[in-house]
Amino acid sequence: MAETIECISPVDGQVYASRRVARKKEITAAFAAAHAAQEQWKRLAIAERAAYCSAAVDAMIAMTEEIVPELAWQMGRPVRYGAGELRGFEERARYMIAIAGEALSDLDPGPKEGFVRYVKRDPLGVVFTIAPWNYPYLTAVNSVIPGLMAGNAVVLKHAASTLLVAERFQQAFDRAKLPEGVFQHLVLDHKQTGEIIAAGLANMVCFTGSVAGGKAMEAASAGRFINVGLELGGKDPAYVRPDANMAHAIENLVDGAFFNSGQSCCGIERIYVHKQVWSDFVDGFVDLTKKYVLGSPLDQETTLGPMVRAEAAAFVRKQIASAVRGGARSHIDPKSFPMDQTDTPYMAPQVLTSVTHRMSVMMEESFGPVVGIMKVSGDEEAIELMNDSPYGLTAAIWTQDVDAARAIGDEIETGTVFMNRCDYLDPALTWTGVKDTGRGATLSKMGYEALTRPKSYHLRTRT
């Protein structure tokens, strides 16, 4: 077991933060405290829980100026964009707080003479949230706030690359004076995380991460009969129809491909463009990509920061090189981005054409600033190619025809269908996926169903 967990900053390759991993007795005590605290927490009225959670959101937003540069140092997102994640955090949190009363209300199946019947939504107990580094506040809030609002206690474990985020959550809940034990965070290595799940210390696991990580979660939970929510990989496609608003499509898809240095589960990684608008789209896409500024995320002028680790950038560079050897055309000269340096996390964006589905860059998750663009003859070919993937998180259709978007969306194997937008989570809609993207649901009323268990009441009033 590792003695400490270190956050190595992609800015300069130095240790930005280091924390001692929790000892076994500390882990046992934390989950015991969570279970004990949950017994009282679940008895509070939803309005009382909402007051605590709303105060925690206020406290988190009040820390924005400290959090933005802290995020840049930890995972490389430019400071000019850092506050955006906090705004998204607030939007999701406040929405899930607002709908809790309705979402958690009893289900009434209708009258039946001589009986009172209803279904309650009971909390599960203790929710163990295992959050990733790429959107550390946005991903964690999906289960932390609704988990608490549903009457559960929550234990949060964050990725090494965003080690300090869990501490910010703890500070926010402490400032809100949340009862002790209801929310806690732990510094853990992978082995400890698996042991917690295998020991049945939690009643539900909410994991966001890789497919390999998801398999490890399921293996650890085998035989425990606990809920495991998994949001895993993505290789999200976009389709540009000939009637699309071309300027809008180009602007949004460039952003969808390269925001956060392409390190987004629902970022655009492959684009299919109708042959009628192929040249205009590719030319515009390449021109706009060349306007990105690769540099230190601490610089306000930077629009493309470093990837989280040099190893991650090396994987993407390897994908690009393999595609070019296989006949792909690269449209961006990395030399035009002076900060692009091999063996570092600083990597120029890349646009590839003449790509095929025999190439890794079109089939395996890149999670970096590269996108492949293919020409298609029409809707049927686009649908076939969009579905030719082991993943299914989101798919974006660019068209002026709503009926066409709906019809195409009906044929795509995905969790969310977008029209004329991408890379966004609406908290009123369920966030889910198919195939290797995982299983389960967060956000919306359905997100509360995953964090509760139904309990039926069948009461005979006449005897």
C-alpha cells in the first residue's frame, strides 16, 4: 500500500500536494460513523436536508477564487475556464435540491377500496462516491448532493490528480454545519478502494472513470448485492447534415472536441460530415483550431492547457502517429504551437481526415485534443458509423430539421441525443449510457431512483 498519494502538477511536473493514505482503523471508523449518522440524518425532513445542502453549495461557491487556480495547478485547466465548472456544480446541485421533494415523494398507485397503498423511497444507507479528476466538482456533485438529499450518508474518494477537491467538499459541508459523519472524505489507493467495496462497508458505489476501473468495481462488489453505478468511457460522435448552420456547427464542435484539452467523457472524439458540406466544414474546423493558444493554464490568454499527465499525452500522440502511418492526414503542424513538447503534457490540438474505423483514434477513447473527421453520403451511413463503437454516452446531430434529428436519434445507441449542441449535462435530464459506457443513472428524478430503494405499504383498513 502506498504511504502517501501525490498530486503531480501538469504545469511543471512537480508535486503540488501530498496526503497520507487513510489507515485501516480510520477507514473502519469513518464508515461506522457514516452508518450511525445516517440513522438520524434520514429522519430529517427533506426541507431540513435542503437547508444544509444549500448552505454547503453557498460555501463552495464562495471559494471560487481559491478553487480556480488550484484546479489549474492540479489538472491543467486554464484559469479562464475554471469558474465554469463551479457554475455547473451550482446549477446541478441547486436543481437536485429543488426537485428532491417531488422526486422522493410516495408513489400512489390509485385508490383501492378497503386499502391504503403506496410506495416509499427509502435511502440506501451509505453512498461511496469515487470521483475522477477531469471534472472533479461536476462529477462528484451528481451523487453527493442527491445522495444526501435522499437521506443517505456519503463518503467521497477523489482521484490523485485532484487530491484537494475532496477537501473543498469537506470544507463546504463543515461550514454548512452538516451533522458530523453525514459527509466524509478519505484519501485512498486503488487497493483500499476495492477492499472497502468487497467488505460491504457501503450500500452503494458511484464510480466515474475508465472501463477497466468499472470492471474492478464490479469484481469487488461481487456477492455483496449492492448497487454499483458506473459512468465509464466514451467515444462520442457528431454528425453534420447538409442543412446545418455551418458557422455554428464548426464553432461548437471545435469547442466540444478541444475544451479541457479533450479530457471529457462526453467530448466530441469523432465527426461524420455529409459530403455536400465536407470541404466547408473541414476548412472552417481547421482554421478555428489553429487559433487555440497552448500554454500555462495559469495564463489568462491560454485556451488549451496541458493534459493531466505526460503519459496521457503520449498515448494520444501514439494514436495520431499510428493513424498517419495508416493513411490519415493531419491538418495541424505541432510546430505552430511552441509549447508542444514531446514527453510533456503540453500537446497541440490535432485534426485528422482520411481516417477509418480500423484506426485506434476512431475506435478507442482518446481523452485528448484530437478528433477524426470522416465524409459520409447521408443519414444511413452516419448512423451506421456512429453505432460502430463499444461506447454510447452522447451523440450530437447538427441540422435544422428537428424531425430528422429525432428520427436519427431513435436509431443511435447512446444515452443522450443532442441537436445543435454537445458536451453539456442538463440536470433535468437523466445522465446515462449504454454498452461499455456503463450502467445506472444520475441527475433528474431518475437519479433519485438510483439512490433509494422502493418500500411498499399495503395496508388493509377493513377487517
